[in-house]
Amino acid sequence: MSQEKKKIRQRHEKRETEEKISEKNEQTDRVEPKYGPIPRFPYQKVWSRSILILGVLLIVWYNSTQSKEVSLARQREVLLSRTQNFDCPQDYKEDLDKFPECVPEKCGRIVTDKLVSTSETDVLLKIAVNGMNLGGSAGGASILDLHSGALSKGAHFINIFSLEEASRIFNPPDFAIYKVVKTKIHHAIAHHFGVDVGKIYLTKPTFFSRMTNVSAKTIHDEYWLPHVDRVSYEHFHYTSLLYLNDYERDFQGGRFIFIDKNNVNSTVEPRKGRLLMFTSGSENLHAVERVTSGTRYALTVAFTCNSEAAISDPTFGKSVKNP
């Protein structure tokens, strides 16, 4: 009997010893906060999870609001033709009710690298560079309009044909190439949009542009602001841009950006000789990305359905001698 009590006592003492060792280990592992106990409040776990969920939702919302970018034409591509077509908006249709033979089959945009030759582009680039060198905006955007003679000069415009140098930098063959290229674009727009070439007319402003990274000095320098051509220029119905030099070779930035619905932007990277054509209504809200370095040259050629807003081709002798 005494031996049984002894065994019970030994087991009890062993259990007590193990509990003391376990308690001591817990005390050793416990680290006291440096600045006192961690504050706790009711429903702490619920609030913590709610904050975490809210953070995730904010990230999802932020990503969904950021515009997605789709490339319509990259600089390294050589395109026979690439098209984006869509139904024309009601405001465009109502405007063109006055000109039924000028209504496009579909609104949209087309890019081609095969219409204007390299030699033609070189001539147009020479006209732009030489002409701009006689003036130039104080800001980052300069224009040269051969039809009116308008040339950016500081914060204003001058008539380039009033300058003696104009007769030395321009010549009849160059003006002839300008007319050839304009005619090619005229027929291409009529063909791609399914309208009678005799029912669309060259209109103003049709001009060369030079863009740099110089800060804007006037509203004319703020080329990066989103706009609709039909709103900015009353008589525009079809717009075209011919790029005269290369994105990422001659300049950085300066891409053409269509701002479409559902936060999707369609971009066109300028390529020497590349032609972009599009309908000028609200379906083609767009902007030009800021040029960050180098110099971007392009030619804007616009067409209207209104014969009363038509302009004639520039004539070398008349333009230079009678500004």
C-alpha cells in the first residue's frame, strides 16, 4: 500500500515539474512590446478585415479607371492599309444631311504607308523645314500654311510670302509635288469612305506643323489638348495627317492618340510617309502626345463637304509675287 502511494506521489510531482517548465518557457518566449501593450478595441478583427477589403477594392477601381492602350499603327510596321470602322454618331449624320452625297458609308480611321512615296515626303519635309526656319513659334508648336501664307513667328503670325527669302526656298516643282500629294490624299479619302471624290473639297486650315518640347506660350502651342476637329474647325468633315519624319528616331513622344469609349486609347506612331485619315466628328476625339525631345513634322490636309468653304491649291508664282 505504501509503495502505491509512493508511485502516485511521484507521478504528481513529475506532472507539477512539467507544468512549471512549460510555464517558464512561455514566459521566456513572450516578448514585451517596447512601448507598452498593444492597444485593442472592440471588433478589432472585423475592422481589420474591412480595411483590407476596402484597400483591395480601391486598387481594382484605380486599375479600371486607367486608360488601356491599343496600337493602331506602330512605327516599325509597314502597312498597306489598317482600318477601324464604326457607326457615325447622330450629330455627324445630322450635320451631313445638307450634303447627302458626302455622307460616309462608315465613320472611322485608316492608316497606310503605301500612298505617298519617300521622294515626295522628302520634298514636303524640305518645304516644312525651310519655311519654318523663316519664323517659328515662341512655344512648342509652329505652323506653315502655303494657301494663306500664314507662318508662326513668336506669339503671332506673319505672311511668309511677304519675305524676300520665300522666293529662294520655294520653287514650282516643289509646289507641284505638294499638289500631287494632296490629290492622292483626296482620292484616297473618297475611296476609303465611299463618297464621290467630286463632292469633297480641300478646305482650310491645311498646313505643315512643327512640334517640339518647348513650353507653350499661347493657346496655339497647346497641341496636346483633346479635341474634335469638327468642333475646332467649322468646315472639317475629313481629316488627314501625313507624317514627315519618324517617331523614336527623330523625336520622342508626339504619338497621335484617339480617345475612345471604355477608357481605350488607339495610338498611331508617326512614320515617315505614313498617312492617317479619319472622319472629323465626335467619334474621333483625339490628342497629340507631348513631344519630349527632337522635332516632329507633319502635314495636315483637310476636306469639307461644303463647296463654299473650298480653297484652291497654292500657286508658286502668285503666292510669292502677290502675298
